[in-house]
Amino acid sequence: MAVEVKVFRSWGNPFSYRVELALRLKGVAYEHIEEDLSNKSTLLLDYNPVHKKVPVLLHHGKPIAESLLILEYIEETWQENPILPKDPRERAVARFWCRFLDDKCLVALWMSCWTEGETQQNFMEQAKECLHLLEEELKGKKFFGGDSIGMVDIAASSIAHWLGVLEEVAGISLLDEEKYPNLCKWTEEFLKSDAVMECLPKRANLLALFQTRKQAISSVK
Amino acid sequence: MAAAAGEVRLIGGWPSPFVLRARVALNLKGVEYEFLQEKFGEKSELLLRSNPVYKKVPVLLHHDKPVCESMIIVEYVDAAWAKSGQAILPADPYERALHRFWAVYIDDKWFPSMFGIAKAQTEEAKAESVEQAWAALKLLEEAFEKLSKGKAFFGGGTIGYVDIALGAYLGWAKVIEQMAGLKLFDEEKTPLLAVWAERFCAHEAVKEVMPETEKLMEFAKMLRGK
């Protein structure tokens, strides 16, 4: 039987991870196609000519790009284990936090780890403000989605796993347990999920990947 | 379907394309709302309380509960008044994904290049931004051809999600065209979009709320003077 669902992804990429996690939470079988981001396949470039990036979801041969948009498509196509609430206003709130993660939070976290000096200090300040807002949003909830993992949790997966690795490589601390107890508890709960763990890249491999990248950047100076 | 007085309020500013998006969506659905115009240079208590994360307009208050971010507001209006007017997003999940994709592209790629023309300090920088803006519009022209399926709007027979996303910038696009002495929505480069732009601005749901180019020009001059 031909596999209807394919995911173009890169193993260490948190955005393609989001797509795989959503499919697994909904019990959707898929085939993944590993992309070497330094040598992108013609298929990927054909399916995402505008951005030329992973992830791309292919369903019945039709491509969808941009991880948050793919999550919306997955939610609308496979109704099991909903990742968005039914109420329109609650959906709007979830979308707000997903965009917040992509537009502000994850950028600040990422840049905190790859910059130095005053630039780094500025990014770290922004990152801490973002984490504080997420901490507040989690109050009284097990997950951003309530009792079960939802779209915001999926969008925030890089905080649960990639952030710790980046902090180690950069030698900084951002996700402080004293300042962000809700977020730290959320990380623990998130990583208890089978679907989460099934396709999570190994920490040791991520560490090696980011350390190599850090060395490459340092050697250019 | 008229809303009860006070049920729907929109915090915004008349020059903002993002606020315009919310207004067009509400108009398309025939929703009555109170427009709470922010004073330029000052942010009201209500705005700061309703959008503490970004402190920006637009904010839709429905039964006093806030919804923030223009395209999220548009999608909310489409869902909350699903039984009124025409659907803003299509029903098919794949079509929806395509509409969302182009709306994100418009904000992430087209708007910065258009804005770049206005901000450019040198002729080279301006020329580069202009090229980027035209290249983006060329992609949007192709997208229009695919999504409209020969009809008047990206949304088909009626204004849809992508129309709102792009159309909201048309007032400012005209200002930039005048200030920079060029055509962005050029009949030769992007003929479909050039016609679409006129059609969008003339639409009933748009024409009363689209700010006049002269007023925007004055506003832009005032901003530059600061």
C-alpha cells in the first residue's frame, strides 16, 4: 500500500520534529525523507520552491510548507486527539502563542546561544522576558493545551529538548528552575509522552551537531 | 448579523493596515462594532491591558475578551460569525493551507521589501528593495492565478483571507509609489494584481475603511518630520 503521507525533514531540526510529533499524536502513518540541508534534494526544491526549507508535508502528492501551517492542516485532516480547542477564541489564543514562539521567543533563545558580548546580553534579556510570559501562560495547567499536548506544546518542543543542548554548547543558563518552575515541570511532563520520545533526536547527537557548528563559527573569526 | 451594542469593539488606529484587516473582516460578516481609535503616540490603558505581550493594535474585544494579531483576528471573525456572510477561508484543508501560506509570505517577505523602499537611505538600497518587492509580487501574481481560478479575488468570487492580507497594504503601497516615483502594482509586470488592487479598494467592505492616500501621505510626512 502506497504511503499517503510523507515528511521531508532533517533529523536535528526542531521545526520538522513538530510535524512528526503531530502525526504520531494522531496515529497517522508516514514516511520520512531525510534531507541534507547543505545539499537539498530536487524534490524538496520542487515542493517548496518559495522557501526551499524543511519541513514539507506531502499528502496525496500535494505539498504543504511551514511547520505551523502543516500543524493546522494535520489538525483539520485527522480528527483523532485534537491539538486545538473547539472554541474559536481559545483557538485564537493558541495561534497567538504559536506565533509568539516563532516570531519572538525561539529567535531570542536561539540567538542567545550563538552570539557574544553585548549582543548576547540583549538576546538573553529578550529570551528571559519571553520565558517569563510562557511561565505565566502555563499557570495552573499541565500543558499549554490543558490536560493534553496541544499545538502550542508541539510548537514549544524545542524548549523542552533543544534548549538544554544549546545552553550547554554556549555555556549559558536560561531555563532556570527557580525562575521558571512551571516551564521546567512542563518539560518533564512533555518528555513523558510516548509520541514525544519516539521521534526525538538523541541529545548526544544534537550536542555533537551544535558543538561542531559552534567550532565552525569560532574558527571563522 | 448585528452584534448587540458593546459586544464587539475594535481597538485600532486609522492608518494601520493591520487594523484595516480586522475592519474588512468584520464588514464582510456584517458585524456591528465600536471602533476605539487610539491617540497617536499614546497607548490607552485598555490596549495595554488587552495586549500586554505586544501592546499593539489591532485588538478585537468580543464580550470583553481580547483577540490579538491581525490575521488571527480575521480567522477568529470567520469562525465566530461562520453563519454570516461568506466564508473568508475556504473549507478544504489543503486550500486553507495555501491561503495561510501566502498570507504569511505577504507579511514575512513582501511587507519588509515594500517598507524597505520607504526606509532606504541610498539609491542602491532603494533599488534593491524595489526589485525584491517586484519579485515578491510576481510570485503573488502566480498565486492569484492559481487561487482565484479565474474569478475576481484570491478567495474566488468574494474577498478571502489572502485578499485581506495583501489588500490591507494597498493604501500604503500607493503612498510609497508616489514618494518613490514608481509603480508597485504595475499593469505590465503583474497585470492580474493591478486589476485586483482596484477591485479590492472599490469593494463595499473596504472602501469606507481604506484610508485615503492623501491623508496617509500627510501622516507619513508627519512621521518623517519626527
